[in-house]
Amino acid sequence: MIFTIDNLVDDTINYTSLNLDKNYFAQINSDDLIRVELDFNCLNLGEKLYGKTKNESINIQKNNSKKILSYYKIIKKFVKKLKRRGISKISFFVKNLSDKKNNNDIMLIGLLEVDFNAKLFSKMKVAYEYSCDFLDAENSLNKMCDFHDNHCTKHRDKNIDKTTGCCPSFCKIRVSGQACSHKNLACKIFMCDYLINEKGFYFTPNTLAILQKHMSPLERAICFGTLCRTEKKSLRFLWLIRGITFLYFIVILCAIFMLIF
């Protein structure tokens, strides 16, 4: 399946809307190429992803995350019904949300990619990478740190004569003002006190829909706390935690089984 984010729908191609009506599926042939337009704007996510205060920002993000996951469940039901009819040629089109001033369309695309395209042991990796892409896109769109001549927003606004920000101390790389190619969620999600208290930019492990769907609360907390690690090392550590958790539940089940019998 193909998932894309574009500005316009090609008028020469017939796109169908999400329709779970039984009569709709009865009219589809197994050889048909189904092109689905996802009306992402119907979620009414609001004009911004962040608030003026930390608490307001968290509330907005949690609300958006719930709406994205609810809409995603509808899409998943739609795809399952198509598969029952033997339909494998499905192309999804997502309206660009640039007019809404957030990048939640990236989050939806990530959810679809993980569930329908990623292999079993690649799901965590794909979810991790889409989360990094989302945070990079949000930082670029909102110019959170907004580096110019290596001066961050805080230093320029406060007229501080200092040409370093927090990135060199956390990521050990030179700040260029571009999206960091180093995929580390802990580094990308970090917000200094200035951004949190004066601009309302704030993230928690529970505000990214794709991680809520594909990681446990413990894994989400750990991936945001592993600073200065490469993506490969971070994922290895997360897989270790998942393996230990799985073995723990197996031991508990075996203990319960022995007590009963």
C-alpha cells in the first residue's frame, strides 16, 4: 500500500472517501485499484499544536493524539474490509495540513506505514523514525530554537552574547540551524526552560500518537531518557527492555500455573 502527503488531488483520478457501508464494498471488484482520499481536516485539530503555557500545550497535544488515533482506527477497519474482498491495490492520499500549522499528517502517515507496510520486527524502528521526523518538522515549522549565526531564540531575545545553545552539550554536534540528521528522540524532544515557560513548547512521552500505539509506557519513558545515543543503540536498548518485560510476564504466568496445579 502507498501512503502520500500532497497538496492537491489529481482531478483526472477518481478518489473515494472512507465508507464503511456494506453496499459500498459489494460494488468493488478484486482487480480494482482503490484510491482513498483521507479528509484529515475533518478532525478539527485546531490552528495550533501548542499553547501559551506548558499545561495548555500538553492538553492540546493529548487531545490531538486521541483524535488521530480514533481516525486511524476507522482507516484500519476500512482496509481490513477491503482485504477481505481480496483488494490489494490500495493507494491512500492524505490532504496536506500546512494550513493548520502543524504536522499531524506525518503522524497519521507513520501510523499507517507501521501497521500496513513495516515488517514485524521493524515496527518499533519505523515508529521511532517517524517520531523523529515529526519533531524535526515541528521544530522547523514553528522555529522553536530558530538559530541565526549560531544564536538561539533565547540568546537573541535576551541580548546574550553567547554563540552556543543546548544542542552542542546534548548532541555533541555543531548547530547549523537545519534539522539534525542524528535520530535521537531524547535530544529532539528536549525543550529548555525558555521554550517551555515563555513559548509553551512542551512534549511528554504520551503526546505522540505513533508511540502511544506501538510502545509501552516504560518504553516511551526510556526512549526519551537515552540522551547522546545513536538510533541503533537506542533501538537495541528498547528491544532489550521489551525482551526483559516479555520474559518477566512468562515467569509470572509460569508461577501462577504452578500455584494453581
